Amino acid sequence: MDRLTPPEVTFGVKTTPMRVGYPEILRVWEEADELPELVDAWLWDHLMPLVGPKDGDVLEGWTLLSALAARTRRLRLGLLVTANPLRRPALLGKMATTVDVLSGGRLVMGLGVGGTHQPAGAGGIAGENPAVAEYAGYGLDLVPPGEGIARLAETIEVLRGMWSGEAFDYAGRWTTLTGNHNRPGPVQRPGPPILIGGWGTRLLRLVAERADIWNVPGPPHNAVAAVAERARVLDAHCAAIGRDPATLTRSVQYIVSYQDPARDRAVLAELIAAGFTHLVLSLRAPYPPGVAKWLVEEIVRPLRGE
């Protein structure tokens, strides 16, 4: 069979830690670590379930990522995506540096605006903005989207300054650092690649300016046509600032069905045709036995024409 996907297309796996325990997540990651067809593995960054009863189990993202980094050897890893308001920028920089060191330089720094004022149904999640209950439960404030983007831009400046290896002072609108020392520095130089997740027009400008990788939720949350249109907006932002859009990796999340891999392959092929070269295959819990191998055999290899 002829190859169906270009050779630069890569695949990852995402385990959403909602109503699922550490042993189950670790099982999937350790299995994926042995499968070279899967290049990375991902968690999310929420403190309460996004859907269903709010009293369900959820493990905190960065501490869970640290544990998984210590139990894997090959996979690149990160959060899709870190919610920026949950941690002060310099603390986040130290945490990310630690995970990069523990993993031997495998961190991808996934970042997102986090909770902002949004209408019901935003982002393809039905009902009230789930950040309302989550942020109220943890004593956090929702902010307007414009402020959220500006805060994220400030965090990126802080991270890159901390990762420079030099003593670092910073005076921003929300962050002031005097004599910051970040030792040891990250293994990756000049630092872990920065992924920004989201789809708003103003956020996509920040992606064009600051990111190495862009990630967007695809089906079932957002249709292929919708994310393809967002990609064209990103292209326009790149043109406006003189950036070659080919220097920006386009990543999309897709929730697999388990029951209909042929349909999954068809939708993923549409996403590839729309220009996405990194496909994160997101799993719903409970995870079937051998699910990482199933992804490779039923989705990745057939898409590659193997």
C-alpha cells in the first residue's frame, strides 16, 4: 500500500486524568514508551472534572507529569496545556526546568491562557463554562480574554529569561523578579520548545510571535473545517510579522472512539490534508488493555500505509 501520510507527520497520545487513577495512566505511558510510532505523551491541567459530577477524581498535572517523566525514557512529554493562572510565572519556570532535568531533556512546554470569561458552549464543550466552577472551587479569578493573553505573553518572557542561564531581573505588569537564579538550567537549549494551545484570533497572533508549536482541539470539540479556518488565520498572522509559517508545527488533538477506527482514520486524514503534522490521539477512560499498541496498529500504521 502507498504511504498515505507525509513522512513529517507524527503521532502522540493523551491520557486525560479525569476519573482515572495513576496506575492506569502509568500503564498507558509505559506501553507507549516502547512504541516508536508514538513520539510524545500528554496530560491536561485541570483541578476538577470538566464534565459530569464535580466530585470526581482528578490528579494535578505537573506533579503527575514529574512522576511519569521518571518512569519513561523516550517519549517527549508535556501538558496540553498548562493553565497559566494556576501558578506564578517564575514558579512555573522552576517546575518546568525540574521536569526537563528529570526527563533528560524531553519536556515540551505546553501553555494556554487558562480560565477566562467565556460564553456557554465555548471550545466545543456543551453547557456553562467549566472554568467557572473550577476556579471558584480553588479560589481563582476568571479574567477577560485580553488580559489572559497578555498574562500568558508575560509568562513566556519570564520562562525564556529564566532558561537563559543568567541571573534574571524582570519588571512586568503582573510579575516583578529581582535576582532570579534558576539552577540547574534546563537540559534543552535555549530551553524546552514552547507550545501554545488555543484558537482565538488574538491568541493566534501570540502563537505566531512566540510559539514553536501550535495546538488546537479538533473533533469532536471542533470540526475539521473550523480548525482549518483557524490555521488560515494563523497563516495571516505569520505573514503580517514576516514569519515563515513552515517554521511553526501545527498540532491537533483528536479523541479516538475505540469502536470505529476506520472513521477515526478518515477524520485524521482530513486533518493531515488541512496541514496538521502532529496528531495527538486522546483517550477516554477507562483505557482498554493494550490501548497504546491498539492505536499504533489500528490508526497510526494504516494511516502510514503500512
